[in-house]
Amino acid sequence: MVKIGVIGIGKMGISHLSILGGNPNVDVVGIADNSQMIMEAIGKYAPFKCYTNHIEMIENERPEAVFVSTPTKYHFSMVKELMVKGIHVFVEKPFCLNSKEGAELVEIANSKKLINQVGYHNKFIGTFSEAKNIIKHGGIGEIVHFSVEMHGPVVIKKKEGTWRSKPNEGGGCLMDYAAHSIDLINNMIGKINTVEGVLIKSIYSKDVEDAVYALLKTENNISGVLNVNWSDETYRKMSTTFTILGTKGKIIVDSTEIKAYVKETIPDSNYFKGWNIYHINDLSEKVDFYLRGEEYSAQVQYFIETLEGKKENNINTFKSAWETDQVIEKIKCYNNTKHA
């Protein structure tokens, strides 16, 4: 049994806790949140040991690994504190408030040889994994252009006061929302190294942006467009659509299906000349605990299996999340320079 602790019992913390609690190879030894009300409620109805002080939880329960699901402003100090004690860490995205903090955490994780993972769940969605595999094996030829559209109803009225409305706490569409799409581009197309244009808009928010539009170029000289808006109430929930145009075809993929047009049948595959459409049900690996989608259980299971030595620690590492943070900084820098 792997001894796990959880810090931060908000939306994602509860999700992780539910999945971990149902894993037969995991012993959730303690949970921590600074809300007395939340801890009292969970302590009354669930078997977990509850703390309002995460340091006390760590010292008393001695977990081997900890899930950190707090607002981003706490990530650096908490994760560093845990790793210095030799504890493996899964932390929610975005990784850190700035790339300098991220670089330090990457260095500590590497030097102490600790398992590390950041919660970019899209890499565990079967449709996106399938699209990456097609691209990797040249199924649509050389990539000519890409575009990512991401929309959702996160902020649909004027409202301040939460951490999402505060830039110094990790709020804003760019850091808290667009980070998912940026991370996907880095993973599927190539690492973004140039920002060639940026338009940032506040629709309802006062101090942070609600929409981000950017022209990007990767290290392998592929250009593309980022189009993200978290104030679009025509969507019921987060929706991400990735379109990739190649010399031999085209892929349109989201979290529910992949549509691939190929000019020639791809050898040793199920992709034949013309349009091919596959649903997420055709591509998802079975998980033992379904919660909001297979991907959330899959990422947690992957982290546990890396702790057990069954998998390599090479998906959603601190390093890849740090690279995503660097792109976020470049977009911010371009926008600030433009308006200086």
C-alpha cells in the first residue's frame, strides 16, 4: 500500500481524494485544508484523518507522496517543503506563478530523484493520445499549421473575490485555463519558443483576462493559433478542439472524438484513405474508478504506478509543466511590451 496525503480539498482535491480512496493499492493517511468547516464535514462522514494544518498532517502521518490541490500561489512553497522532506508530489496545474519558481522545483525533484507529476489531464484522454500517435508516425505528413480553440463558462458575470480573479494567486484565463491548450501544443506539435502576436481581453473580470488569442511558433518552426475564452456561456463545460493540418491530411480532435482525413491509407492501422472518425469509447483504456471522465482516474493511476516502479515518470513531469509556464510568461511579456 502506498501512503498518500492530500492538501487542498476543493474541487480537484475532492476528485483526487475520491479516486485515491477507491484505489486498493493506496492508503490515504491524511488530508489537510485550512477550512475548519470542510475538515469537520469530511471527518464526520469519511474515514480520513483530517487536519487544518498541512505541516502537522505531514509530521504525524508520514506520507510517501502528497497530492497538492491548492491555488497556484501556494504551489512553490508547499511543493518545495514536501520535496525537501523526500516526499513525492503530484501538484495541480498550472505549476507555478513564474518560471523561476518552477526551475527550482525541477532541480530539487531531479537532484532528490523524486516522482513528480502535474495535473494536465488532457494527455490521458484517448483521442488526444491517438492524434499524437498519428502525427508521430507521419500519418498526415509534415505539419503545416495548427489551431487550438478552448471555450467554457467559467466567468460569465462580473464577480471578484475568488483566487481566479487575482493575478498574484494564479487567476486569469491564460494561466488557469489556456495553460491546458499550451501544454497540449508542446506535447503534440513541438515546444513553443516564439510568440508572434497576442490579443488579451477582459470581458467580465477587472484584474485578469477572460480571453487570450495568440500567434505561436514551435521550435520545429510550425506556426499556429491559440484561441481561448473562458467567458463563453454557449458551452456547458470546458471544450478543447485541436486542428492539425499536414501535407498528407488533417486531424480535428477534441475530448470526445477524433476525425482524421488522410490522403493515403496508413499502413498497419485503422486509418484508410479519406475521412476516419473514432469516438472516445473506441480509444479509452479501462479504469477502475470513473469520475468526470477516464482521464482523471488514469492520471492518478499513472502516478501511483510510477511510485510502485511499474511505469516511467515521463508524462506531465515538473519539467514539461515548467516549459508550459515559460510559454505563459512569453505571452504575458509580449502583451506587456505591446502596451508599454
